[in-house]
Amino acid sequence: MQGKKMYVTTNADFALAAVILVLFAAPLLSMMAPQSSPKTAVVYRDNNVVREISLAGDATVSVGSMTFEVKSGKIRVSESDCPNHVCMREGWIMNPGQSIVCLPNHVIVEIPVDHENGKYDILSK
């Protein structure tokens, strides 16, 4: 009975493994890169702008029967008189394009996308 030949790992194998690792890790690292934080959140009621809230610093802002909490560049609904409090359970939003919707109060809180500086959430032809 002949002995089996064992495979010997070479430097080329390690180089190939490193290239594969970089190719798979690069997209993940680019998503984790710090992005410029948005400056404001816009509150709409019945499709009309009611208020723009600065996301710089920490604050508590009341708009009608809703209270918004701003902390470290994020915003959330901290109090609302709506029956199911779905808007409160939405949690913190911080990225352009994210929004919180409260249907009973006809309120939308949105962090706008900066289209002037080439930051788009989607492109189509």
C-alpha cells in the first residue's frame, strides 16, 4: 500500500487567502467608516414642515402632543399620546433617509438626504 501524498502549504496559498480576505472585508470596512453626521431632522405634519430640529447637542423638543429627544446626533420620539406608541418603539434614527412615522398624529420625522453634495440614497435612470 502506497502512502498518501500530503499537501504542503506554500506562500502562494497564504497570499491567495489574504487577497480573498481583503476582497470580502473591504465592503464591510467601507460601511463602518465614519460618515458626516446629519445636521437637522425635519418634522412634517399633514405634509407641511412644522419644525426643523438641530441634531447638534442634546435637547428635548415638543411639537404638538409629541416630544422628541435629541442626543449625540440622533433623534427619537420620547413621548406621544397616540394609542399604540409605534413611533416611540421605532427608537433612535441618525442616518440620512431614515424616518419615524406616527399615523394617528399625522407626523413624520425625517433626516433629509443631502442631494446637493452628491449624497444620494438611490439613483435611477
